[in-house]
Amino acid sequence: AGKGAFAYCSQQYRVLFGAGTSGRLGEEAERLGIKRALVLTTSEQHDLGRRLGTGLSDRLAGLFTGARMHTPVEVTNEALRVVESRDIDGLVAIGGGSTVGLGKALSLRTGLPHIAMPTTYAGSEMTPILGETSNGIKTTQHSQDLVPDTVIYDVDLTLSLPPHISAASGLNAIAHAVEAFYAPNANPLTSLMAEDGIVALARALPRIMVAPADPGARRDALYGAWLCGICLGAVGMSLHHKLCHVLGGMFNLPHAETHAIVLPHAAAYNAAAAPEAMTRVARALHSANAPQGLFDLARQLGLPCALADIGMPEDGIVRAAEMAVRKPYANPRPIDHAPIEQLIAAAWRGDAPA
Ligand code: NAD
């Protein structure tokens, strides 16, 4: 196929977006025929789960507050016992990527309907992807059955997301969009969504830093996160996501911050091999240069710039580089050991992208 050729397949989603949309939880549960719902949260979001669970009135059958990062299989098994013992017939995940991951893991095992109510910008609710950890090893699987039956984006639920977590989570979302532009199966629609997603997030995040409860900025950020999440679910990701997966898994680094730090460097690595993608990223950021624009945005938001500052040991650079080049995957520029090690070293030190 020549330049400009593409294949396009759409996925089915049901999405409710707005302020106060969590008030429609009961109605959505009824629509899916749920009579005995289990609400899922992290321990930190226990109160939110309890409060929103009341919207289910007599359709609420339990609350499980054990969701954790990287979807550990032990947690899923514990939740499965609750599903069985309480005769649960539907799942409501309220939280970030960790909680939505638990909802996906449970719905995959049980076939139960799943309503997701995201409270961060990670985007998992829009993807047919599940990463699970067992004995410290993270494995990823793909299935259309993993896509939640209904996604309720309530802008009000994001008002409490602390500014620095909002910033890191927003950069995590932007990373999906950056890699969507140069994905091997990119198409014109995902590129439109990627560009508008970056525009919305880049405009909203600096406003959130000064006014965390600004409803307009929060709406823009969640809207951008939705678009970036669709990109993540629709096309294949490359070097940046691979590196974050390796680094996060090896050193147990925080997910969103790792993305924020690595992204300018991964973009710089691919810049010469993906010029059209870089033009669109730069345009969305109102910057002359995409990698530098991403780095400047992260710095403006006060995010850490160095992997050293979020707990990665220096001797991990060599080990991570070895792991990152082990298996081949699609990327605009070939994955070679020496420049990948340089990339990781630069991100470890917190250099500007070269
Ligand atoms: P998270 O879900 O781990 O949340 C981080 C912390 O913030 C938690 O303590 C949570 O309770 C709290 N929190 C969330 N929303 C809040 C709010 N509005 N107010 C106050 N506190 C809030 O973080 P995340 O970055 O959203 O998700 C990361 C996880 O999701 C990782 O395990 C990652 O691998 C996974 N993920 C998966 C996909 C996918 O497509 N499968 C996509 C993105 C992320």
C-alpha cells in the first residue's frame, strides 16, 4: 500500500461524558441488567466508592477496596471470592488504571458486565488490554471482552486528583497520542484524536496546577484523556510504552511519572524517523520542536525530570537497556542497544532530550 493508505476498524463503546454523570450509574446498571453490583476501588478511594455506590440503591451488593497497581493476580483472586460468595452479577470500577484493571480482570474471568468510572487520565477504560502481575512478572493480554460495557466519565470525580498526580497522569495520556501518530496501524481518525487530545491536555494541565478545581480545565483534561485512551486502545504502541513497561516492572517505578520522564527522550529517539508525527505533536503543543516541547511541558508542570529522582538505581541503566532490546517490536527507528542505553541514561540523569 502506498503513502496515505490505511485500514480502519471501529470498536464499540458506550461513553457518558460530563459533569455529574456519575448520577446516572443506577440507570446504566439497570440497562445492563445488573441486580447485585460489586463496587471496586483502591483503599484510598474507599469513601468515594461508598458514596457513589448509594446511587445503585438496592442494586448494590458489596464494596471491594483492594485494587492495586499492576493488577496482582492475588488481589483478583481475593475479589473473585467476593463475587462468588455474594452472588455478584455486575462490576463497577471507580478509580484510575489500577481499579479499572481489576474490573477488567474480573469481567474476563466471569463474563460479568463492567461499568468503569475513571478518575485519572490513564485511559485503560478505552482499551482491550489487560496487564496482570504474578510473582513479579507482568503479562499483557488483548481481548475485545476487556472493554468495559459502559464508561462514565464524570468530570466532578477528577476535581480531587492532586495537581502533581494530574500532571503525571496527563503526560501518561499524551504519551498514548504521541505514539499513535507513528503506529504501524495509525489511521486518519486516530491521528485526529491524538492531536486534539494533546491540544486539550496541554491547555488544561497548566491551569489545573494553579486552580485544581477549575471545572473547565478539568473537563478539557478528561476529554483529552478520553481521546488519548481511544488511541491507546486502537493502534499499536512502540518504543516509549515498551521502555516504560520494562522500567516500571524492573524497578517498581510509579507508572505515570515514569511515562512523563521517558516521553521526551523516546520522542527524540524517533524524531528523525517520524517527521510527520513530530510536526503534529509540536503543532499541538504550540512548540517549535516536539521532544523539547514535551520536556518543557513536564518541567512547567513541576514533574520530576530524572528517573534517578523516582527511585531507579544507576546500575539499572545497563540492565534495562538489555531487557528493552531483547524482543523485536515495531518502531519508526530501529531499536539498537547503544542508543537505547544512551536514551535511558539521559532519562536517568534528567537531561534535556537530545
Ligand atoms: P492508579 O489507578 O494506581 O491511581 C493512583 C492513585 O491515585 C491511587 O492511590 C488512587 O486511589 C488515587 N486516585 C485516583 N484517582 C483519584 C482522584 N480523582 N482523587 C484522588 N485520588 C485518586 O494510577 P493510574 O496511573 O490511573 O493507573 C496506573 C495503572 O493502570 C498501572 O498499573 C498501569 O499499568 C495501568 N494502565 C493500564 C492500561 C491498559 O490499557 N491496560 C492503560 C493505562 C494504565
